[in-house]
Amino acid sequence: MARRSAQGLVPRMIVAMALLALVYAVPIGLALLSGIVVPVVVVAVALAVLPQWWATEWMARQATRARIVSPEEQPELHAVLDRLCALNDLPKPRVAVSDDPRPNAFTLGRSRRHTTVMVTQGLLDTLEPDELTVAMAHEVAHIRHRDVAFMTLAGSLTIAMAWGMRVARRYARRHSRPVPFLQQVRDLPVMFFLASFASWIAVLWVFSVLARLPLRALSRSRELAADHDAAVQTGQPALLAATLLKISGCGIPGTDLRAATIPAVGLVAAEPARHGWWSSHPTIAQRVNRLT
């Protein structure tokens, strides 16, 4: 049953990657048609993808102020992950804990051997041992399905484009009001760059929004697949459903790694979207209905 769930995720990954390839191909094609030489385009894409591929986990720890913890510091959490990884024949991920008081957990990485499970202190304080087990089974399912590495790779260009737009907005907002002369001088290189590439920035913004649609659709599928896998692995779908309800009832989690330009989503959504097609997660009601 868990195997069937993982197999169902593979076609969705293929479809999402195909849609992303189409979205990414347009600005790359426009760059080539505008006269930008191929080596420059290749370098630009590599600079957008490779730093995130290698530094995602570090960036996530910085964004959440999380620190790697040893088995001596968090024996129960490590013991749960030891059992689940042994059951799934997986390398054990690094374990990090954030001081965030609201319950949530994240999984990030670029491969099964380079993965970090990040847990908030709020989750550790809120859940009982058996509830912590099913929550961690959900995170281990993401590693087993390899969707963590896929999301890191697939989202890199989208995140780079979104980061560029944030830089543009920051400087536009800063110069919409009087600023000190020295600040204006320091901002001249960036302002010159933004003015020179204003049309490209607008194009990249449009395609960064379009690229999020298949990524978020895939994210919803991967959450349902991880729920299914965790329920089968632990044999306790009702407990997982109750755990999700318990976590969601503690308030909206404060940590949203997507807002920090990191390709990860939490056990529960930090900010539930008003429209389902834009949400990174199925609703809690949908997830509970699937489990019960």
C-alpha cells in the first residue's frame, strides 16, 4: 500500500518537472533570442541552482535559528528516527531543533544521504511519544520518496527569480521616500542594474509565479503520499489524523521556509492559502478524511 502511494507520486513528479521545464524554457529562450550568449545563460542558471542545491540545509537552519542536536541532547527524537530509518533501510538524517514555540517539522536536503529533519521546540513540547513517532514517520516518508531532493532541484530557479524580485522591491520601496545621500551613493550600482534590466525583472516575476503552480500542486500530492506512507509504516492512521488535528489546533506555525526562499514545506502549512490551487498543503480536513 505504501509502495503504491510512492509509485503514484512518481508520475506527478514527472508531470511537474515537464511543466516546470516549459515555464523555465521561455525566459531562457528569450535570453538567447535577445542575443545573450549561451555560456552566459548557462552560468546564470548554474549560479541560480547550485548554491541552493548545496546550501539549502544551512539556509534553512539560519532562517529558523535551528541547531543540530546530538542523541545526548534529544535522546527521544533521535531514538524515533533511528527506528524509522532502520525500518525503511535509510541513512539517518541530521537532526536540528528550532526554538519556535509553535509545532511544526520540516525535511530538507539534496539526497537521501544529505538530509536534515528540522523540528520546532513547540512540536516536541506538544506531542506525546507515540504522536511524535507518526509525525516523524511522515518526515521520513519524504526522504524515502526522494521528493525532498526533487523539490530542492525543481524549485531552485523559481526561488532565484523570486529572490531577484524581492531585491527589486526592497530598493524601489527604499527610494520611494527621501533617503540619505550616502545611502543613495551605495545603492547606485544596484539601481543601475535594476534600471538596465527592468523588463527582464518583470518577465522573471511573471514566470516565477507561473512556476509555483506545478510546484505547489506537487507539494500537495507529496503531503498526501507522506501521510499515507506514515500511516502504513506505523499502522496508526487514526493517530496520525489526531496528531495533525492537534498540531493545527495550536495556531498557525510561525516558520514559513517558503517565505525565506527555501524549497521546503512543513508538516502543517504555515499560512493556509485561501484558494486550494495555490496552497502548498491539502487542508487538514482533506488529510484527515484520507486517513480515517
